[in-house]
Amino acid sequence: MLRISASLDFDTVLREAVEEARAVTGARYGWITTIDEQGTPEGFVTSGLSEDERRRLEECPDAPRLFKQLRSLPGPFRVADFADIALAFGVTVDIVPSRVCMSIPMHHLGARVGNLFFGGKAGGAEFTDADEEILAPVAAQAAAAIVNARTYRAEQRARADLEALVETSPIGVVAFDVRTGRPVLLNREARRMLEGLCDSCPGEHPLEGMTCRVADGHELALDRPSLARALRRAGKRHAEEVVLSTPGHRSITTLVSTTPMRQEDGAVDSVVVTVQDLAPLAALDRMRTEFLGMVSHELRTPLAAIKGLTTTLLGSAQGIAPVETRQFYRIIDEQADRMSALITDLLDAGQIGTGMLSVAIAPTEVGELIEEGRAAFLSVGYRHSVVIDLPAGR
């Protein structure tokens, strides 16, 4: 019985498999190659080769072809002189450091897992039927251990990916133990929100002393006993507005969703809560309102000028001098151009938001650009002065 089944580390399993299989056959050296579920080469570990022999094998351009040929063999094979099959395999004779060789496939539940390859025996002896019989159960056990290690590695990778996804999520994620009401997981965003609410939240129960108020006005204390009772009754909820507050009168408005995690018997053992801070959305809404107010002001100025001039032109009973008429038309044309430019800016702002604005990159004098911006602000009647502070010589 091999010891490899005790390990779940993939590289350790490969190393122990080839070392112990080499030991039971008395081979001078050996290697193991594995393929994944799609048949793609996956692992390669050697045993008994010197550093120079291993390097020559890895750097040999014929090595991938040799491994592929070995994988294509339906069953075990052994040869007294590797030169007899080197030509058929399409590889150089010196790719392996011995004449006597043996290979045996590894299968698990009918699927090919890889190959064990051995070379050289004491006194130049050949591999025998007895070696094949000894290696058959060894290869089967090695294949099972490799599949177990591969499954464990995939689970660990999936777990690490999930943990990274939860930790870096822009939405706060908290998992509670329903028996104690203690949070057993807080991701980075959840910790950020808590730190914004309290300067020194207790590590054992960071929600201690806080309250939450739901949309209907009901309040819940977040001490452990109260929270544990609420969690045991919690159902699946989606995007409910909740205000979290502290005794120090700090508060944060959030959207909260809850998902109970049930055991096989249906009992709830934990509750996962996602919390979205609405402050950035509120700030965005304020910016949108301010932007619309500014746009309304910007559009109202040329529109008022156009309306006033057209009213004068249409309502004058005694007629207007041709010179004044041309002046009015010129002003109307300028204000219409100004409105057109403002509408273009609005369209550009929308394209910037969607990432679809086409930009022609060209060198620009920074001073001139700043002056244009200053003049644009002052031209629309802003009450505050604009002061530009640039280093000398800029």
C-alpha cells in the first residue's frame, strides 16, 4: 500500500507516486506525466535522474512528442533497447538515459490520468511480467490519489476565487452565526462602513450598541441577543432600505439583502447579509441635480436673449431700423450657436458616461486651456472669482 493517498497536495502526490513505484520495480529512474480532463499535459515529475539528465530531458525538443506517444499506447509496454522504438516514436535515441525502459498507463474510472515511465535496472536486467503485475495496482492507486489531489486543488482554487470575489466586492458582505448573533465574516467594504460609523468598534462584536431602522420605521438593536433572535426569524429579503446608526449619532443609509443558509434538515445555521452603502448614489444624485440646474441656467440665458429679440422684432409696430434689425439677427444667430454648443456638450457628457466619446488626441498648451475654462466660468455670470495658481514659468 502506497503512502501517497495520505496527501492532497498535487505535486507531493506526483512525487511520492513515481518514487514509490520506482522503488517497487528497482528502476534506476522514473517519471510521471499527467493530463487533465481535456487531455492537456498537466504535471511532470521525475525521480532518480541527475540534474543534468533532467535538464536535458526537459529541454529536448522531442520530449513533448515522446510523452504524446506514450499517452497514445493503450496499455503497458516494455523494451530491452529504447533504440528499437525511438525511430517509430520519432524521437532521438539519447532522449532517455538507459536502454531498458517500461511504461504503464494510469486510469481512474476508465479515464486516462497519465503515465508512469521507468528506465534502467540493476545489472542491466530487463523489466518483466512480474514488474507489470506489481505496477498495475500501484498505477491504479496513484491514479486515484492524483484525481483526489486534483479535485482538492480545484476546490481550493474555487474557494480562493470565491473568497477573493467576496473580499473585493464593492458591496458589503457579512455572514452571521444565528446561534450567537456573531459576525463570522466581514469583507473589506463591510469593514469600511463599520469604521465610518465608529472610531473603535469592538472586535468581538463590532455591531454592539448600533441600531438599524427599516423603511416602516421599526428599529432593531444590534446587540448579540437581539440580533440572534432576529436572525433566527430572518427570511430571504432583497434590497430593503435600512439606516444603521450609532449612539454617537452617526448613521449610514444602506440597501440590505438577507439570505438564510440552511442545513440538510432545513435548519438555518447562518445568514448572509449584503449591504450597499447608498451614500455614493446619493452623492451622484446630488451631482446630477446640480448638473441639471447648471444646464438649465446655461440654456436659459441664450434662450431668453433669443426670445426677447424675436418678441421685439415681431411686436414692433413702427418698424426697426435695418441696422438694428441686422444687429438683432446677429445676436440671435450667436445665441443659437451657443445653445447648439451647450447641447453638444450635453451629448458629449452622456457619451463620456457610457465610455463612447471619441477623442482626438493632440498637444495642448495648458495655460491656454485653463484660461478658456476660466473665461467660460466667468462668462455665465458666476459670482465667485476664479483664481489660478500655477508655478512660475508654467
